[in-house]
Amino acid sequence: MMYRLLLSVLAVAGVSMAQQPVGDGKADDTAAIQHLIDTRGSVTLAKGTYRLTQTLKVDLAKTGFAAISGDGTVRLLMEAAGPAIHFIGTHEGSAAPDSFKPEVWENQRTPMVTGIEIVGAHAEADGIEATGTMQITLSRVVVRECRHAVHLTTRNRNVLISACHFYHNTGIGVFYDNVNLHQSNIVGSHISYNGGGGVVSVGGNVRNLHIGTCDIEGNHAKDGPPSANVMLDSRGGSIGEVAITGCTLQHTNKSPDSANIRIIGSGTDASLLRRAGREHTREGNVTITANVFSDVQVNVEIRHSRGVTVTGNTFWEGFQHDLIVEDSGNIVVTGNNFDRNPRYLVNGFDNAEKNGVVFLRCEDSIFSNNIVSGVWKQRAAVDAESCSRLQISHNSVLDSDGAGIRLENVTNSLVSENLIRDDRDAEKRSKEPSLVVIGGKGNMIGQNAVSNAADAK
């Protein structure tokens, strides 16, 4: 009786039993789920493992409003190359209300995936791809054993990712792939052990990217190319107006050239050479605040950038350096703790971890009110070379090998009110001057509290 009633309900809905996904981990459920997407748009799956042998395409112009959801007990097993789910919209405007075609709001806004796990069973399987969407929202989504967990392509607007787990994928956790995308938020998520990087933006035109209160760690392949837990690479495009706040970013120093945050701001602007005499832009306007950094080769690396603020963060275990800033301007580094924590003197770490801060060919920047301690095997704890209009003030530079602060060919800069001391036991204490100045001109060296006399050459 109940079986006949179910058949009757399905017949009224226009769905035959043959079109229903099984979810037993054996049957190929691709066609059945695709049919539900095409005919209903809104698909809620029951507990089970659903095998996919090709991408589920959500063509928003045809389906209208669309969502794929579960209660956390649904697994999609992707056994083919490409994304398990691909949302395709037609939005071509900005995020401004007057740039929208009526059909976007009437049929396409806010596609969603929630309460779903996607597992890759193919070397080139991805989790979710979005192209041309407005307000795509991913919540309580797990993606693992895929290539890229989330792949953002061509153009999207107002992306929201929250309470997700992107874990142990061979590629990238969240990949901004030469995409034109303004307004995106990644919050409260775990993005870990993805071999190609955690959150990676390459080229394109990306603005207003906010990454907050996430755990982002171990996104480096030990035998793969250099990657970062967060990578902003403007080469071939432009990436700016970014906030990275309240996150833990760490692991692993065993990967070559690993970084927690790597910013390469040398973007592309066809008219820049004519207007400013430079071929590449300096992208930036990035705020990095209240994060915890550790256990990589370089904790934060900033190159060819402008307008980056690094404040209120905790650094340790920068095996090459804690902070490198090169060929950049208008960089503010203040109120950070660059430390060597005795708690983490595990086997091998105490000899390999160097730490330290480097400014190279930078201008119009500030390094102030920081604590820098325990920099080993470097020529200086704070090392500035070929910089101009640099202000280094009110820092505590403590118990480090080499010089405390070193300036080489620095011009028109101010160094004052720093505490520069090494009070370790005599056999470990640095014999180098606390403050070293080599070459340069137009500098004002004010009062500094030092343990070893300053040296000007």
C-alpha cells in the first residue's frame, strides 16, 4: 500500500522510480541527480553515497533558483575529471544594482550547496566550480581527495563560503583562477593539507576578498612547486583590497619555499607604462591583522606591493625569515610579536629556525612598536637594504645573533627610540654592534638603547 502511495506521489511530481538516485555507493546516480536539477532546481538528498561519472551541471538560466543540499550525511563520489558540481550563470555586470539584468534576480541569484561532502575518486576530480554566478553560497560543505575544492572561474560576484572543510586535496582549497570577482568572504572554515595552496588567487581582477577566523594550514606539497597557505599573485591581472584577519596559518617548513602569506603585487595594466613609466603595477591595499603564523620557510612574504598593513600578529618558526618585504612601498608593520618560543624547541627546530625581518628596495614604510627576539644565524634581526624614507622606531630587538638593526644604502630615513640588546649568556651573546649603518645618506639616527655600541661605516 505504501509503495503504491509512493509511486503515486512520484507520478504526480513527474518523476519515475528509474529517475530516483539510489545513494548506495554502487549505482551510477549521475543521470538521476541531473534530472532532478534540470526539472526542479532544488535538490535535497537523503543519507547515502552517490556515485557520479560526470559533472552535475546547474545551468541557472534553465533551472531557475537552484540549491543542492543534505543534512551532513550525503556524500558525492566524483569518479570523473572536472567538478562534481558546476554552477553556470549569466551575470556579466558588477555588484552594483544597476548592472544586473532582470533575469539574474528573477531566476539565478544565490545558488547554494549545503550539508554535502564531495570526495574525489579521479586524479582530476574537483569539488565545486562557479562561473557567472551572483551570491553563490557554500555552507557546511566538505571537499576532500579532489584536485581543487572550490574553483572560481571567468566571472562571479558576492561569493560566500562559511563553515566548510576543504581537506587533503591535491590542488588548491579555494582557487580564484584568473577570475573577475569582487566581494567574496571566506569565514569560519578549515582549509588544510591541500597540496597546491590554501586560498590562492592568480591573475584576473579580484577585489574585496575577506578571509576571517579560519584555520589554514599545511597547504604545501612536500615534493611539489612552492605554494602558500594564502597566495595573492597579481601577475597577469590585479588583486587588491584584501583583509586577512583572526586566522591561524601554519605548516609546513619541510616544503621548499613555503609561506603562510605570499603577496606578489606586480600586476598588469596596459596603460601604466605610458602614464607612470612602469610596466607593472604595485597591487595591494591588504590588511593582515590578529593572525597566528608559524612553521614555514617564510611566514609573510610581500613583493612588488603597495599599501599593505601588518599589525597585531604573532610570528614564530620562520625557518628562513618571519617577514620579507621587497620592492614595495607604503608598508606598515606595527604591534607584532616576532618571537622564538622555547615551547617549540623540538628536535631540529632550534638549529634550523632563523626568523628575522628584511626590507629590500622599499620606500615610504614604517616598522614600529614590534618585538623581535631570538633571530639566529642572520646578519641582522631587522635588516634594511637599499630603502628610502623608512621609519624604524620604538621596537624591542632582543637576544639575536648578528646586529640588532642593520641599514645598508638606506637614505632619508629615521631610526630612533629602539631597545636593541642581547643579554644572553656570554658564550651565546652577539659580539656584533647593536646598530650597523653602512653607506646611505640623509638619515637621522636618534636615541636608541643598545647593549653593544653602534657602528657607522
